[in-house]
Amino acid sequence: MKGYIHVYTGNGKGKTTAALGLAIRAVGAGKKVFFAQFVKGKSYSEIETVQKYIPEITMKQYGLGCFIVNKPTEKDIAAAREGLAEVATILASGKYDTVVLDEACIAVYYRLFTVEELIEAIKSKKEPTEVIITGRYAHKKLIDIADLVTEMKEVKHYYALGVEARKGIEY
């Protein structure tokens, strides 16, 4: 079976959620899943749930918090680059059927690593491995190599009314 490259991007809500849904579907089909989170380095409800109920999904974060409101530090860059190197090894190993690179588009946008480095890692994948890349601002080169691209478009969001992120809904 051929493994395809998916990109979930756009300013709308639901990119990580869609990737997690696909990961759960893959587990239901007996597949092994690696879920890498770039930029993120905090505890989120999905991580707690996966660790507690879905051990077939291996989750690992390559972020040191969440710098989005500031500039990334050298430590943020180093964590992301180390993560990308580890993910490239995982993709080349063929150990996992599905690999999610959550917020990899944001990592490229903030120059934690280059789009060329990301594409090189993706190209190292074993053929049957399905790869899902998420995050706003997907680079054109990434879109060009992808087999499936979905753009989540924000039409209306309660953040505009001052609603803060809520546990169990946004994190």
C-alpha cells in the first residue's frame, strides 16, 4: 500500500484535532502511530488521553512551552531541530505506519528548521508510511509535494469576543 502525505493548514480551528482523529482511526485498523508535536511543550488534554487510553500512539513533544507570542529562543530552535532529526530516523525506519508532524508548518514559519529540511525528512519515509503535517502557514513547497491538502478556514471564532482557550476544547 502506498503511504500518502497529508497537510492540514489554515487559520481555522481543528488541524491537530483532525490529525489526532486520523491517528485514532489508524490504531483502530491495527496500525502503529507516532505523533510528534513541534513547538508545543505543555500538557494538553489529548496527550493525557492518549497516554491513558491509547498506548498504540506514541506521542512526543519537541517544544519547550509555547513561544508563539514571543520569538523562539536558541533552545526552542535546538529542540525542534533535534526533534526533526529523530522524526527523520523514525520515518526511515518504517517502524510506524502513520507519522504525524503536528505544528511542523509553524516550526518552518518561525524558522526552527527549513522547509527543505522538513521535506528531506519526509522523503526518507518508507513507502507504506502515511505522513500527516499540520500547522498554519504551510509553505508552498510542502503543499507541492503533498498528496492531500486541507485548509481549515476560520469563518467565525469566539476568541474575537475574548473567550480564552478552554481545557477539553482548545487544549
